[in-house]
Amino acid sequence: MDAAEFKVRGQEMVEYICNYLEDVGSRRVTSTVEPGYLRPLLPKEAPQEPEDWDQILADVDSKIMPGITHWQHPRFHAYFPSGNSYPSILGDMLSDAIGCIGFSWAASPACTELETIVTDWFGKALGLPDDFLSQGSGGGVIQSSASECVLVSMLAARAHAIRQLRRAEQPKSPASPCPSDTDDDGLLDNEAAGEETATDSTYLPRLVAYCSRESHSCVEKAARIALVRLRILEPDEHSALRGATLAKAMEADVRRGLVPFFVSTTLGTTSCCSFDNLTEIGPVVRRHPDVWLHVDGAYAGNGFICPELRVHMQGIQYADSFNTNPNKWLLTSFDCSCLWVRDRLRLTSGLIVDPLYLQHSNMDETIDYRHWGIPLSRRFRALKLFFVLRRYGIAGLQRYVRNHIKLAKSFEALVRDDHRFEVCNDVRLGLVCFRLRGPDRMNQQLLAALNESGKLHMIPSMVRGRYVIRFCVVAEHATEADIEHAWEVISEHATDLLDEVPLSPVARKTPRTPTELAEKLSLTRTLSRRHSFVRSVSRVQYQRSLSRTSLYDGATPITVPEDEAGDDLSLSLSLGSSDSVVGSPCSSGFGGFGHGHGLAGLNLGNSFHCSTPTICEEDPLGLVLDQQRQKQQQQQQHQPQENGDQAERAAALPPPAAPTPASAMAKKAFSTGLLGRTPVKNA
């Protein structure tokens, strides 16, 4: 493709993009394809010869678009906003055309300097302390995601903590090199000088980081990458981490000989947009001078461009680093996550690797962003943020944020006006968590029906142990009409569901016969595999699936382990009656399971409770065996013994088969769809 053809095709693509974004509201929000749909539609190998552009674009329409979930759809209310706007698209277009790799100032001076300038602009607009700006000791950098911001901050904190430990525990003589120097073999110790010193890895088992149970899963992943301990703390009744909780945990770890080094807090959690209490946490962290305090404001942080919302960032002066994602709530397309640090030398000293081929003559007076993150190669991300900030202005972005908050409040009012529903979070920004008043299973069915309809798309979460539905305002030009339409669809589906499912069914006290059991199963398998919410998997697969995030997509099955220990499990009916506590934490040794994986009321200790209007019976095989034994006993009662020999032979017979262990029964129940779900193979 030459420049002449690019002009034509470029104009066509701009028109295609404009038509798509203008008409996206007429499409179904989510796709209806099944996994693996695309492979049979495309060739098995890349073409050897060039193909016609019109055919390529036709394949996009006929094969790619049917599998797209339309995040820019006005009826898309899942996750958080996926920022996008025409100025941002143009910025990415120009960045791709320039094609520079801005790992250092010398590699592309404007790429580096514009990133410094726009992060200063943005930091001032958010009201960050001056220490976080480049004119002071700190500065900003654009990373790919909040996950990378958390990881980079943790790695820098780890490096600083290890340096402090080495200095405190292995003081050097004046002639000895600095503890951070390497020897000729590349080891971070002084073995070459004849001194026995510990390498950095020696200190790793002692380091411990902290976060709330409401923190994003990226904190746990960062701790795994950094090979450090992570202590996950319980939030308060408002899903906020409190200072007293953190202080107690840190003091206990210090007494055990551990070394606190990193605390990750959140302003605007994923599950319910709660805010950790920085005014309490900050002073606790400052009592430990070498502990790094990070604040993750991936979604909510963008809202601090509005002065009235900065009440939620009180205590930010205690932070060592802060991140927020313009690609979430500031109309800038992915990837664009801004990270600010109070002390840039403390950040870069743990990440500098400086081979000769990357050095240049201006290193001492310029910023090289290759030292501020993990990758060497860096896109010209600052250009699109530069375009958005200039084209919308701070005032325009403030109007956008305030409109989302106003619409969320409108949706909250609609929920509160309907006695069938309840609001489950403090609605401060653009997220509303709500649910039907009833068992979790009912809310799962409501969400499955809504997502299946294609008229809306939302996802679930767990808030204080209860299954909730998240409604987030995401579209740039969202209106009151969009909110009213969404509530109309939700209300209609709720009415249909409540007409079919009794709110307070009475549990049967006596077990069903195998015939009744089979009839019940045939009636309850109403959900397709696509909306099966529980699927049994192997123990290894289950452990791999564990995550600290409370976010579930409403369509992907929740996994449970096949081999839960203990044969004293039993199935009992829990249909939301007054005897069951829907969403209560589990009381068994596996207490965190039900809370952390969406199965409120799941108790894997002495009994198995599932708050669903489905089957909850004794072991079917056990019922059959019991009936056979009863029939045999009746026959023996009517048939007198002929002699003592017969009695001896009867006594020598093996005992009746024991009922199938309830743990095996529970395994079978999940893997075969016994709980009213379509049978599926183990994942």
C-alpha cells in the first residue's frame, strides 16, 4: 500500500469508524458466538500473496464484528468505562505514524518531554501535592495499565527495603563498595572481595506487603512476581481498609521478625467503588519510614479533576505513589495509565539497567523513562492524552464526569423506588451495585437473563458476602433516556423471573424418591451451558483459578474443586427460607470459599448449602440402597428362619453397601448439572 492508496483507504476507515460509533447503539451489546467460532472461518495459514483490501474489510464485517462485545454501546454497563474519543483516536493514529520508540530522551526528545509535561498538567488538574510533579522531587510517567503501576511500585519498594536491610545488618568498611554495587560476576554481594554477604534473595522471605480484600487482583499478582509475602486484610462494613486494622497487622508481623515494606490502598474499588481511609492509613505507614504507600485510583482517580470529589482523596499527602487510568474515565483510549511518585530516584534506583548502547550524553539532565518501568520499548502514549486534554479542556472533562455521576444517582433512585430491589453500595461516582431482595440464585438468574437478551450487559460482584449486580455508566454521551431504558429492561426481566420463581418456598422435610428426583432434575436444567454458574474442576485447576478480585462476568462459570476433603458433607435444601442466611460467610475451615468465589451461603464444613431454588437432596444412590435394605428386611421378617445354619450363613454375608460419601455426591452434583445446570465436562 503506497501513500496514494493509503489516503483513499484511510478516508474509508475514518468513515467506517464514524459509522460504527454513531450506529453502535443499534447493535446487540454482546455477541452470540461460541468459543472457537472464528478459527473455521479463517484460513489455516497466512496468505502467501497480497489480498485485496476490500476483501479484508469485508471479512472484518462478516467474521470479526459478530464476535465483538461493544464496549462503546450506550447499553453497555459492565466493568468500568473503556475510554475513547475522536481526539484520542487521532492521537493514536499520529503516534503510530511517527512510530518512535521513546525509551530515552535521546531516542526521541519530544516523546519524553511531552510525557513529562502532560503528566504534570494532569497531576495539577487532579490536585496532587507538588512533590508528585517533575519540578519537585517526583514526577509522572505513563504506563500500560494500573497492574503495571502497582508492580513497578512494589518492585521499587522491595529494592529500597532490601538496601536498607543490607545497610543495617551488614555495615561496610570505608574501603568496601556500596551494598548496591555488583561484583565482577554480576552478584549483588561481596564474595569476590572475600566477604560473606547475603544476596538480595536472602531477604525476600522476610518482606511482607499489605492490601485489603477489596484490592484489585493485580496486587496479588505483583506479590507473586516479586516473590514476597502479601497479607490481605479485612475491610470494614463499608468495604474500606482502616488504619487500626493495618496497624495491628504490621505490629504483629514485626513481632514475628517480618519486615513490612509495601502497602497498597484503593480509591474506588472494582467491586463496589469503596474508598480506603487514607487519613488513618497514612500515619500508620509513616511510623515505618521504609514502607512504601501506594494508592490505586484506576477508575475513581480521574474524578478528582472535579474539586468537589477531592474529599475522597484526603490523605493523599502520605502516599509515595498514585496511579489513575485516563483510559477508563477520561475519554482516552487504552493503553494510558498515569503513575506519579513522590521520589523519582527511589523509583528508578530499583529499576536501572544501563548498558553502554543505551547511554547518551544528556543522561544527567534529562529523564529516561526506560528506568521508570519494566519494558524498554515505549509507545508515544502522551500524544493522545495531549490531544484529549487540549480538545476537551478541564471544564469539558469535568462536565463528562459530573454527568456520569448524575446519571448513576438517577439509576440509584429508580432502584430505591422499587421495593423488590435494594442498593448495596454507597453511590459516590458512576457505579451502582444492586440486587433483588431474595437469594443469590435469583439474582444470578436475573443477570443471566439480562445478558442473554443482548439488550444490556452487566456483570456481578460480591459486596460484603452477597451477590450483587454492578451497573456502571460508561458511554461518553449517556443520557437520562439510556438510564430509563436500562431500568425498564431490568424491571421487566425481574417481573418475569418473580412470576416464575416463588420468593419463599417451603423446604421439604422428607427425601424425594429417585423418580421424583429425576423429574425435578429435568425441570431445573433450564440454563444453557453458557450461563452455567458452577462447574467442577480439578483441584489443580481450581487453585490456579483463585484470584483476589471480586469481579465476575455473569456468564463465565464459577469453579469449585472436585475433591473437597471430608466425607461428612451432605446436601440440604436452602431456598432462601428464614433458616438460611443468604450471603453469610462460611463457618467452616473453607470459610473464605463462598465469599471469595460468588457462592454465597456455600458451606463446605459439616453441610453443603447452596442458596438456589434447585435440588438439595440426600445421596440418590443412598436412597436406592436404603429402599433395597428396607425391602430385604421386610422379606426376612415374613420368612421364618428354617434352622440355625441359615442364621449363620446370613451373619456371614457382607454388610449392606454404605451410602455414597457425600463429598463424592457433591462432586457428582456439580459435574453432572445436579444443581439445575446443563451437564458440562470438567474444564
